[in-house]
Amino acid sequence: RPQALVDAHLAYLRAGADVVTTAGYQATFEGFAAQGVGRAEAEELLRRSVELVRRAVALARAEGMRRPVWTAASAGPYGAMLADGSEYRGRYGTGVRALERFHRPRLEALAAAGPDVLALETVPDADEGRALVRAVRGLGVPAWLSYSVRGDRTCAGQSLEEAFAVAADAEEIVAVGVNCCAPEDVGQAARTALRVTGKPVVVYPNSGERWDERARTWRGGATFTTDRVSGWTRAGARLVGGCCRVGPRTVAELALLLGRTPEPGPLGRT
């Protein structure tokens, strides 16, 4: 349903989003193959995920939008392809080289579609972060590296210092941060990301509701409120958004709170 995706992207653009991620988080060659989709068609679907965001941007421009917008090609972790919950645990029992070989072909296909940035997101494990840093070398497209965390550690249990250090000297990685985490975990992670790497920090937590894997439902109330945002920006966040269960209404509140960046590209100064 391509139009449903365009409509969803457009809703966030109308809300004031400066960066729109593609709907390709779980899209991999291996996952498509398991559904009987060949490699050529899988490549086309990956490219189309970028094109659908571009289509939504064109519609928003036709409505009068003038601000710069970045298209971020989403690339989720290895565990997202497994679809067994391991994307929130890490420690797959798979080595760094094997993870690099897994990620590289998909990233090549996404880069060929011409996004503004590759969103290497919801990474649960510093070893996978290291593999992704290697996998984006030479692609010619900047990337951000964003971990999923619990407290002051990755979901796999490594320190955030170790996790962010893998990107500190990588030219291709233009921002680091956290996503798909509790809002309460953002501030400390942002401070660590900035201290370890000196790079712009990206943060986009979940709503604060908790996913019950066994019941496959969300529980609890939302704790993502805009009054938290000033603390995140003081901690070093340059790019602020929302992940699971954060809708256009909250993004509109963020846009009003943060204002507009005068520079082309949301990874510039705020």
C-alpha cells in the first residue's frame, strides 16, 4: 500500500518534521527471500522506500512547505530481520564480520537511491555498531548511528562509552545517539554520546509505553512530554524526534518548541 506510506510521511511533514525516515526498518534481502521475493525486486522495494518519502516531500512542497527536509533511509539491526525480539537484546552469536556482510548489500541498495542520510537505528549491541560503521565505508552517503539502550548501557549490556567509541573516528558517521528507548534514558545517553565522539547527537525515544512481547501489546502511559526536551538539548541533542508510538501531534509540539533551523540540513547548528 504505497499511498498509505506516502500519507503517513505527509502527516509528519505537515506536523513540522525536518527529517522523515523511510518505512524500511525491517526490509532486508534475507527477509524478502523468505517471502519468495527475488533480489532484483527486493532492491527495487528498498529504492522505493526512499522514493515514497520523496513523493511525500513533493506533495508537502506543493502545499507550500519551504523548509529543508532530509530523507533518512532506515536500516534496522540484524535482529529486526529475525523478528524474534533479539533486536532488543543483541548478542546474536554472530561475529562482527558476518554482521558487516549482512548489512552491506542493503546499505548499498539504499545509498544508490540517493537519501540524504542513512539511519542506522535501534542498534542493540556495540559489536553490531562496529559492523555498521565498517559497512557504510565508501558509500558516499552520510549516516547516523543510533543505539537502543536501557539506562546507561546498550540492550546487550555494554557501556555507552564503548558503544559510541566505535563511531568516534568514522568520517561517514555524522551523528550518534539513541532511539527506541524510554524517554528517561535519553539525557544521560546524549551526554555520553557527545563526550565520547564530539559529534552531533540524535535522540528519538519511544512514547514511554512499554511493549509486552508475550501479549504483543503496549502497556502503561506515555512519558514522552515536550518539557523533557530542553534537558535533552542541554545534554547535547541536536536532532530530536520520536520513535514508537510518537505521532504527528507530538512532533508538531516539538517543532513549535524547537523552532526552525536556518541552515540547510537538520544536522547543522540549532
